[in-house]
Amino acid sequence: MSTFSSKSTLEPGFEPDMQKCKLESDSESDSEFALEPFHKFFLDWLLVQERDLQELKTMVKTHSESEDSESTQRLKELVDRVMSHYEEFYQARAKSIKENVLLVLTPDWLSKLEDAFLWIGGWRPTTAVHLLYSKAGLQLEARLMEVLNGVNPDDLGNLSVSQLVRVNQVQMQTIAEERKLTEELASHQETLADDSMVELSEKYADLLSEAVDTESDSVQQRVHTTLVPKEHGLEDILRKSDDLRLRTLKNVVDILSPIQALHFLIADTQLHLRVHEWGVNNLRNEICNLTIQSQKLNQEQMSRLGGEPKYKNKYNGTQVVLSISSPFGIIKKGVGKNAEPKEKKKKEDMGIILP
């Protein structure tokens, strides 16, 4: 993984250099973009969230010790600053969507765990409401005795009736918009089999075989012209989905008091960071398991041939080279003490040469 400074580039006023998202070279395929800027941007966003999380936790502790008007004002300022970071994130995503909607819709920088819970390229908007309910329930349960004794907790466990009514309204509205976008995406996906696509797929091979060198570009241009409306449709749906995500987050925060908003943003940030961390850890475990399985398989094969494993190391394992797709790109993992065999060993009794 690339190393990054502790200071994030996602500061107020930051605008990503989208020129870096251009093609790496003219010799590469027109669909291949430089992935590093997108990956770096996401890692910068994780740094921002880590920093915000620490500030939020510190502010909650400070407020519990001093609940004057000045402290409340600092709470509001911190909430506004954290929310501005979300706005900057989605502004930058909007630019990235225009550059390469397919990459943002199926991001390489997320783990398989995160991929499994994606809704149109990101988190499902109603998740924000479910998160609020879950955190409120946990905080109320933790301080139930205080509530029964007439003490009102200064957190999400003390949501008022009017607040709960407003949260329910946000949830119902968000569910309706989610369904509309889901149906819109389903309808757009069906255009993959419309007349233009089917006709082009049938004639594509013939067009290429009949075209001379000077005409091959025109064939590719026809493919591009046919696919452009498909990508533009995805751009529109993804932008509206991101808008719903941000609006839902803002609507929930607006319902809460400043201190309640801090508790909610802490829960939201922690959940995002921990799910990403767990997903990456799962990937590492998969790599480890694949390595062990490859070692055992190699040993079993050599044992049946009456020989020794190809490459020995101090763990009596074998040298295995894995090429694995991950959030960090393609990992080529060499496992074992020696990267190359020292010499070819002849097994004359079996009439074979081991590599």
C-alpha cells in the first residue's frame, strides 16, 4: 500500500486534480484509467474520518465536563465542520463519476465485505436511520436506571417524541426514493439488451473482419457511440443516489441536538471505518489461507512423485507466487525463503526433470 502523510488533502476548498484520472498512456485500452488517484482519494477520506472521529470523541468528553453556552457553540461548529467534509467528499465523487462512472459504481478500493452491502455504488441511505435507532437503543439501555430515576441522558437515548416522529418521516421518504432509484436502475440495466446493442453485437465481428486498418477506428467509434448513452444513464442514477445519501445524513443530523449529533456522527464514522478494516483483514486471511493451501497441494504432489517440494524454506513449505485482486490493486505474493530454485534436480529413477 502507498504511504500517505497524516495530513489529508480533503481540507475545506480542496478540489482533486481530475487530470490524474486520464488514461495512463495512448497505447493502453481506452477503458483503462489510472486507478491510483481514486484509490489515494479514498485513503485520504479514511484519514479525514479518523481525525474527525478523534475530535468528536474529545468534544463529547469535554462537553460532559462543561455544559455552558460556549461549549454548546463549539459542538455546533464541530458538527458543521464534519458535515462539510461529507459535502466535499460527495462533490469530489461527482467529478469522479463524470470521469469514470463504471469505476465509481464498482469501486476497486473497497473490500469484498463492503462490496456485498453496496447499493448503487455506496451505502444504502436508510442505513443512516437504522444506525440512529440502533445507537439510541444501546445508549438508552446503558443508562436505563438513570432514566427511570428521572435523569435525562444527554445522548441519543433521550430522543423526544417529536424527534422520533420526524425521524420516521425521514425514513418513509428515504425508502420511497430508494425504491424509485432501484426501479430506475433496473429499467436502465434492461437497455443492455435493446435493439442497438443486439444489432451491434451480431454485426461486430463481421464489421471488424471487413474493415481495413483505416476503418477499424470507425467500428470502435460506433461501439463507443452505442455505449455512451448507457454510461450517461448510470451517471445520472449514481449522482441522484449520492444526493439521497447526503440528504438523508443531513436530515438525520438536523433533527438532533448538537450533542446528540456528535454521538450519531461518532457511531456513523466508527461503523464505516471498522467495516472497511474488517473487510481488509478478511482479505489478508484469505491470502494466508490460499498460501497454506498452495503449500500443502505442492507438497502432496511432490510426495506422490517421490520427490521433495520445489522450494524449501524454514517452515518446510514451498515458494508460492500468488496474483490476487485486492483493494490495493494486484498483489503478487511470494511465500517462502527462496524466490528461485538453486538448481534443477534430476530424478533419473523416474525419468523426469523437476523444475
